[in-house]
Amino acid sequence: MSHAATHDDPPMATKPFAAFEWLIAGRYLRARRKEGFISVIAGFSFLGITLGVATLIIVMAVMNGFRTELLNKILGINGHVVAQPLDGPLTDFAQVAERLSKVAGVKFAIPLVEGQALASSPAASNGVLVRGLRGQDLGKLQLVSRTVRDGSLEGFDDGGGVLIGRRLADQLGVRAGDTISLVSPRGAVTPMGVTPRIKGYRVQAIFEIGMSEYDAAFVFLPFQEAQAYFNREDDASSIEIYLDHPDRVDDVKPKLHEAAGRAVYLLDWRDRNKTFFSALEVERNVMFLILTLIVLVAALNIISGLIMLVKDKGRDIAILRTMGATRGAVMRIFLITGASIGVIGTLAGFALGMIVCWNVESIRAFLAYLTGTELFSPEVYFLSRLPADPNVGETASVVLMALALSVIATLYPSWRAAKLDPVEALRYE
């Protein structure tokens, strides 16, 4: 009685993802000669996911690096908040700057005189933005003071010389010690009208911050010399305020209004560069969506490859089922087969993407040498090198998305394999 009961009991099902399921899935991944076409589809699926993930990681890292570099360069030479006078000339600039610099969250405040001029030399001429700064304040602008490539900032206040960017120096054909002329349309007032002001200045030093737009457009003058040049009666154009945390500008603004002690208009960095950074953000999001389609197409390749594999292995599935394999075991075998392509492809793409990100500038230089062209023109992209800054959160989201798509893509073909009727499959063999 007990023997019969034991004999009639259903066979014990194996545990999910047992060794034999992995073994059969591995056999299906290594297709034999007659199933070569399925092997080719699996290969293309793997390649598609690898390249899709790598491309996504590289593009997102480069765009992230591009934004970070531009933000650092733009905010490194321009104040995070600019205070402009509303009720008269800013003659008390020194006192106002002192009060503003003591506000919590403010790194330092710099009064400056600003105006446009034409810089010329015997070789060429170029429109420039002239900024008058005190020597002590110029030292605080480390993006400029620490990137001096030629000459020196010693005695900047008293020397009467100018500090210009590397690209401007190259355009004008001058070096430290040479002389350039600054031409301003607003010069001396005479009975005949306003005459342009032309004055020669010795190039005291040349800086290179690595952003072509700034290296070609900025000229720094001693503060008092700039006041005299732009006909300012002992006042400043504005005060530039640099913060410890630029993202917290809204918290600091009310305190700045209070500390100024006079009516000022405060313009922060987001207002000054809103269109530019909004365009960068839109471009970044659109690129992410477009490149995600590459991974999606690769996932669809996995579906088509697995459906063909299920069709080809119908007899094998029927034999497995008659030998006692459950529907769940069959489904898991094909799930492992498809997911293996996706998981290995995603990891390979992640590795490839990170290697390219870490060596992107060397790769750019090599390709430029190979093709004999300038692949990343500083005149177009503002920066002198190709930046890549992989964000941990973004990279993780790309990898997780690719893994999820790879697993989801295997569900339908695996379900079809599990639903296959062994009797029907063997009948037509």
C-alpha cells in the first residue's frame, strides 16, 4: 500500500535555476553549425547592447563634462551674483564690497570697471571686453591668476600694463613685453564732440584659462587706470560677488540686499546664462532618449533570436517535458539564454564606455592625427579639450535600464517555450 502510494506520487520538481537549466541554456548559446543563423542573431544582439550601452555612457559623460567645464569656466571668471547701483554712481564701492564679502556664504566681492574697446597691434585688431580690477582682487580670481603662461602679475596695480588671454595674444601677434593699443569710442569731450580714446599699454602677462571665448576676449587693466580710461569719476561699474555654493544663490540674495546698505539690482548667474544652460539640458535629454533606442533595438533582436531558437528547439522542449521538466524549468532555460546575452552585453558595454571616458582626450587627439582634421574645434565648442565626466547616478541608470530591457525581452519567447505542447511538437517531427 505504502509502496503503491510512493509510486503514484508526482516526481519532485527541481529547484528554480538548477544546474541542469544553466547547462542546457549554455548549450543553446553555443549553437552548432546547423543553427548558425541563430548564433549570428545572438552575436548581433550582444554587439548591439554592448555598443548601445557604451555609446549612452560616453555621450552622457561628455555632455556632463561639457556642462561642468563650461559652468566652472563661466563662473570662475564671472561673479555668481552681480550688484549694480540703482540710485546713483557706485562711488562707495570699497565699503559696499567689504560689507557684501562678510555675508555668510559669500567667498569674496570684487568691485570692477567694465567697458568695451578695440585691441589693436601692427598685425591685427579685435573687439575686447576690458575689465579694471585691483591687484588684490585679481589674485582672488584663481582661474586667471593661476593660469599665467607668459609674464608676471607682480606690481599689476602700479605697472600700468595689461593682462590678456592667450588666443587674443596669438591673434594680435604679441607676447609679454610687447605693446597693444586700446581704442574706445567714448573718449574726451571736445567742442567738436566726443573723440575716440586711443592709448598704448604694455602686455604685462598672458593667461590661458582653456575657454577660447574668454581667452580671446578679456583684457584686464589696473582698476584706477580703467577708471581714467573709461571716464569714470572715482566709481565702479558693478560689484561681482562669488559664492561658496552657487546653487544656493536664492538663500543668499536677501542677505546681500540687506548688507549692501543702498539700492542695488542683483543679477545672478542663472539669469545671465539661462538660455545657454537650458539649451544644454534639452540637448542632453534628447540625446538620452535617441540613444536609448539603440539599446531597445538590441533588446528586440534578443526577442527575435529567442523566438527562432524556440521554434528550432521544439523537439528538444517536447523531450524535456516528457522526461519530467516542468513548464517553469523550460521557461527558465530560455530566460537564462536570453538574459545572458543582455547581461554580458551590458557589462561589456559598461567596461567599454568607461575605458573610452577615461581616455577620451587621447582618443580625440589620435583620431585628429589620423584624419588630419580638428575634431573638436575650440572656436565652435569654447573649450580647448574634450571633457568627459561620468556621473555615477547616470551611469548606474543606463546599466540598470539595459539590464531591465534585456530581461523583459526574454519573457515572451520564454513563455512561448513553456506553453509548447509536447504531443503537438513531436507529432510533426
